[in-house]
Amino acid sequence: MDTPAPKLFFAGLDIGSTMSKAAIIDAEGSICGYVVGPTGAEHRHRANRVMEDVLAKSGLSLDEIAYIISTGYGRVNVPFADKQVTELTCHARGVAALFPDVRTAIDIGGQDAKALKIKNGKLIDFLTNDKCAAGTGRFLEVTAETLGLELNEMGRVSLQSARPVRINSQCTIFAQQEIIARLSEGEPLPDILAGVYIAIATRVAKLARQLKIEPPVVFTGGVAKNSGMVRAMETVLGVPVLIPPEPLITGCLGAAILARDEALKLISRGEFRTQKKQLSEAHIEFTEKAA
Amino acid sequence: MAIATNKGLYLAHEIYADRSRRVRELRKDGKKIIGYVCLYPPVEMITALGLIPFRVFGNMDEPITAADQVSITVVCPFLRSIIDLGIKGKFNFLDGIAGAHTCDVGAGLILQWRDYVKDTPFTHLIDIPHTDHAPAIEYFQHQLNSFQRHLEEFAGEKLTDEKLKRACELHNRQRQLVRQLYDLRKPDPPLLTSSENLEVLVALFSLPVDEGNRLLEDVLAGVKERKVKPPAKKVRLMVWGPVFDNTALYDLIEDAGANVVVDDTCVGTRAFWADVKAPCELQALAQHYLVDIKCPRTFRQAEHAGTRRDYDRDLDSRFSYIKKAIKDWGVNGVVLQSVKYCDTHGYEVPNLRHYLDTLGIPGIYIEHDYSERSMATIKTRVEAFVETLG
């Protein structure tokens, strides 16, 4: 063959309740590009936008993507996806790709928190805290609003605390009242913030403990970007936690890897259909290499 | 989800969608309808006296509004839904209501019914013990005797041995036919979907026993003949837990890529797994309802007093029937579902999960508040569970 076969690419989209994430990988599993942006109300519109952005970032066109998997709350709203997989399976796969020895993963997103047990890179058990803002990113957002702080500022301020206050309420609304009460009692801001982080970490650790925490523990999701939260999580769990370089993209990365696995499986069964002849040739070469 | 309907399944679907349709007709002809809650009032006694037993369910699609005036909110939403519908007059086709002390809320429901639901001349609460020791069975037999006297007074006739024997035969026949219905889901793919199965069972709880038996015969004959079968799926699940009378959960699980092939629930196998032993007398009924029906409302671990020393034996004596079903139906995962605030099932979950672990069978625990809305929140978890098994 004179002309070199084109490379194959695979995409994963994670349409979360708060943020939408997308990644494209090649056949070797290297990340060609990724994007992160707010989801907003228009899930369908958002899916198109995030796909266009990640293609632009990777310098690719949609035709070059062999297989697409969507995940997250909005996974049903990705019309161009070949398959939908839950965010639990995708996160586990993404985390295991970055930390092959991982046994426990904790993910805190905008509206949910999940604990995952992983063995040999595969999800074996999980628990989620669904439809309650306590112990999620939303809890932090409401706290930031209450205190008139920026989210990233909050983490930094909390690290100055030597004696975190106790926040007893598990409910987001009641906890905000408690924060205001502590403020009026004259408790220092860093101690209150550190107390908020401990409260969230405690709630999420409760999920993880039900699955029996085994190290290494990986902490992902938007909330893992918060230095105060990471410290609180380590304090509560009593073990160090590993944070990926970009903790928001483990879900979409996992989806992209699963897209690659799925495509490979279909190719090996001879069931992979594509209108592009060139791509078919590439598939064959890819299969031979994989075999 | 129905895939290709036949006469029996079509009728079952119609009754599922409008449960009181047939008993309203019968009532016009002078028949008396006795509603009952949970599985514990012996339907044989009701049938034997020429009365029609009608199992009372709630309605997941109807928001609970009236019940809040008479009931606290932190109790079983299924039972709250029933009293809510009762107060709203949705059970105005019932001539009576019977319940048992299945759990505290179940007992409270019957008393609330007496106080707040008008125009139900007959109300009876059976005081059923919570252990299955010999003295408990004997006590329960006395309670069944007083239920009998109350029913006789209401029906205006005596319950003879002959009438009870005939009723037991009809209900046992129903149990045998239901077990044949479950056999249809042993092959892979199963010959019946779990939602079709549920519609048939809900219809049985809404019809006189002889009509239910004819329906089952039609369904069994029709399903064996139909050409279109449910699709084969990699994952074959069992559903465990308290009452679930709506196809929503089964549709959700089957949409997630699994076939539900068997269950251990009280709108499923529990009512039909064991026959009432002959001779059909109150003693046999007491034995059947208190011992042979496996619901965690009866403490079956009492034999070993829950001691750690006998823990494994205790688990095996409580759950070996589940092990057998897992083997016979080729189950590779269990969905443990419970309605919120159900303490009887809640306390069973850690033991059952442990037992499943020893069998190497993965399980997932999901809790709902008996509303369509709560189905959406468990969807992702069920899908992820199916993904871990696939």
C-alpha cells in the first residue's frame, strides 16, 4: 500500500450535571485533546459544542473519529454517540488508565458523589449519593455564595486553619445556617471553611467505607481541584489520595478508552461498518497490530 | 413491556391497567369484595365463604396528599399510598378490609382505615406473631379462628370443612400454575418478560381465584405458542424485596440490558412458592402463612437467636431457597430493592448481601420511595450494575 493508512481516533463525552467534558484518544491511548466547559440547560446543544471544541483542539474532523461513547447525566442527549455507558464504569476505566494499581476511587461532581471499587482496572462495586446536594460540589458553591468568596479562594483560605469547627448538619440548607451561626459567634473564617471541607469529606468517606477502602485511593471530579478539600479527604480517610493532573476528565477519558475497546471488539468480529474505505483499511491494520 | 400479546396476556394487561374492573362487575351481581393488605390474611378463608379477595396496592403515579393528615411521613410510602387512596374514595368498591400485623405500619393502616375510610362495613386486623416457634403458630391459629368467626358473621354463613377444602384446592392450583409461569423464564432467552409476568400476577390479585386460574391457563398456552420471544441478554437478574406492584422497575432493569428471570418479592414468588398442605384446616393455614411464606416480617433467624456461632447455619437456613432459585434460573446478579423506611427488609439486607457474597453472586441495593420519580434516580445505578456484570 503506497498511501499510509489514516490513524484511528476515539472520543468520549461526559455530559455532567454541571460540567461537560470531552476527550479524544488515538489507538495507543494517548490523549490528542480534551475540553471542559459548563453544561448549562441545553444538553443537546452543549454536546455538539463540546464535540466541535474537542475536535478543533485535536485538529481532527468528526469523520476521523471511529467510535464515540457518551456518559454522565446527559449521556442520552448526545445524538452522534455510538453507545452510552454510565459514568460509574467510565470513571473507573479512566482512573485505572491513569493509575493502573488503583483499588478505590472517590469522585465528587457538581451534584453527586460516588465511591468506586476497582480491581484489575475494572469496576467491581460502587455506591452513589444521588439527588442530594450534601457532600457534592453544589454544597461548596452554596457555601462560597454564603461567604461571598470565589471557589478557588476558599480552598486556599481553609489551609490556614489549625482548628476546624464542627459542622454537624448533613443537609446543605441547614449547614449554611450553621455556617452563619458560627460566623456570628466569631469563629475565624479559615476554621469555618476547613470545617465545611471536613463535613463533606466525612459524608463521602461514609460511602467509601461501606465498600471497604483499600489503597491506592484516587480522588477525582471538579471538587478534587480544591486544595482544602484534598487535605480534608486525606485527614478523614487517614490515607494519602492521588489526584490526576486534570481530575475533571477521568470520565470522558474512560469513555474514550471504552470506545477504543468497543471498536476493537467489533473490528475483530468483522462487524465494524464504515462508509469510508480508507478507514476500513486502517481498521484492518489496527486489528493486526492489536492481535 | 409486552413483546407480542395473546389472549391471556392481553386480558392480564387490561386488568393491570384497571384493577377493579372485574370486581366492580361482580359487586353489581351481589358479590362482596374483601380487600386485603400484604400476603397474610388467608385468601382461602375469604374465597370459601363466597367472598372475593382483592389484594390492595397503592398507586405509584398518584402523589400522596390526603394521607399526610392522618399519617406520619417517615413511614412506608407504599402503605401511605394505600391509606391516601382509601381516604380519597378510590377503594369504594370494597365491602371490607383485612390486614395483619405484618409490620407496625401495616397494622396501623387497618386501624386508620377503620377510622378514616368510610363505607367499609367489615374491617379486621389479624394479630400475627413475628416468630415461627410452635407456640407462635398455635397463637396464630387462634387469631385465624377469630378472623373466621368475624368473616362468618359478615358473610352470614358457616365455614364448613368442605368449603375450606375446595377453596384450598383452587388457591393451590393457582400456586402450581404460577410456578409453571415462572418456569417459562428458566430458558435463555426467557419466554416471558418480567413486566408481562408482573401484569399477570397483579391481575391474579384482582380476580376471583377460578377466573385467575383460567387466565393463567390461557397465558401459559399462549406464551408457548408465540413466535416473538424476549431478546437474549448476557445478564440474568433476580429481584428481591418488599412489594413492587408496578412494571416501572422491571422495565428500567430490562432497558438497562438485563433480563429479570426470577424474583423473591411479595407481588411475585412469595405468595405462590409453597402450597397449603392437606388437610386444609386452620393449622395448615397457620403453618403456611407464618412459616412457609418467606418474608422478613417473620424472624426466621430466631431458631439460632442470631448468635455469631451459628451465623453461617443461620444464613443458610434463612436464604437457601434463594440459592436454589439462583441455580435453577441461572441468575448472575441480584437487585435488592426496598421501599424507603421498610425496616423489616432493611435489616435483612446486610445478611443477605453477605450470603450472596459467599455464593459469589454480586448484588446491588437500591431504595425508592414508591414513586415513578424515584425510578429516574436509580436508573444510572442499575445500568452501572448491569455493566459490571456484562
